[in-house]
Amino acid sequence: MPTEQIGKTGIPSLLRRWPETARILIGLGLGIALLWLATPRTMAAFMNLPGDPVLQAMQTDQPVTSDDLRGFIISRENALAWIDAGRTWTDLSLGYLRLAGQTEDDGTGATNYLELSAKALKTGLSKAPANPYAWARMSYLDLRLEGAGVDARNSLIFSLFTGPYERPLAESRVEYALAVWHELTVSQQALVQEQVVFLDRFDRWSLLGLIRQNLDAQVIALTALANEPERKAALLAALLADLKKK
């Protein structure tokens, strides 16, 4: 019977009997489907290309012009038209932030770019939240736009949670933490104290620069080093030596 024949030969046997044109059409359809799926990513990568050298320059602290930054922003906006990617949003935020630094604040200039940077960064973090660098930048923007409040604190803590031992972030995070210290809970202050110790281990002079003009900050730093008496003594000696120079 036909059903018995199908059972014996199986589906592969039936497929081999299909007309050659049917198999070609199926292959063509699959190819078109794969191309359709790949096109947005390919186009987004293509749109990003003109701005990639500017991004690399920003990430390595090389000088960039306002025109460079505007071109970079356009490249990221064009890429977002194809793929709504969190990383592209955080890149866009960086472009606006750097542009704010090159714009005189006349009430609408730099502040407007800071707001655009914060908006783009929030969108990026909503899509890709496990980014300690983006959270640290968010804390900075919160401080600039809203002052030392809960938002700046929360962004800082998320940065610490997602990447507690990032050398490039240590100095900035201690700086932001000192600004929002009185907004921190006891457990959050303990996290910051760990960051102070971490910074002191590889860059005491940066830590000294953050606290030399602020007695409260000095107390916070010395308290953080309470369990490391040699480091505490060295930092205290550096503070005293700095005081004698004045």
C-alpha cells in the first residue's frame, strides 16, 4: 500500500523525487530569507563605518573636532535606523557628551547636548544594562544635569555592581562617590571604600588629587584604608607633605 511504501522509504526518498525546479525555488527562498535577516545588521555596520575612526579617537583620548563629532553622531543615527542596538545608543551618547564639552553653554548649547547624551544613554542602558562604563557616564551626566542626588547615586552603584574592578573607571567613580556620599547607604559606602582601596593600590596620586582640597573626603579615604595600616600611613604622609607645600 502507498502508506507502507512511504514508511519504508521515508521522507528523504520523497524529497529526492521532487522536481529539480522545486528544490531550486526552495533554496532560493531560503537564501532570500537569510539575506533579508542579515541586511539590517550589514547596513547598520556599513552606516557605522564613517564614524568608527572618530569613536576610536575618543576612546584613546585623541583630539576630535566638532565637525568630527557631528559626523560621528550622524553615522550612529543612520545605523540606528537599521538596528536598534544598545551599543550604538551608548556610542551616540558619547558623541553628544564630547560635543557638549566643545560647546559654550549659553543656556541652550552645552546643556542641550548633555540632555541628548543622557537620553541616548538611558535608551542604550535599557537595552544593554551590563555596562559599567555606561553606568559611570550616566552618573556623571546625572551629576551635571540634576546634581548630587538619588539618580547619580543609583547610576554609580550600578556601575560598581556591573564591573567593580575596572582601572579606567576607578578615579571617576571615587570622584562621583564623594559627591553623593551622603546619599549612600552604609552598604553602598562600603562598596565605595573598596573602590578607594583599589584606586590607592595602583594610583595613589590620583586619589590624593581627589581628596587634597576636601577634609571630609580625606576622612572617607583614610577610613577606607583602616584595614591596611601601611597604605593609610603612606596616604596620610602624602597629605601632610602636600599641606607643607602650601
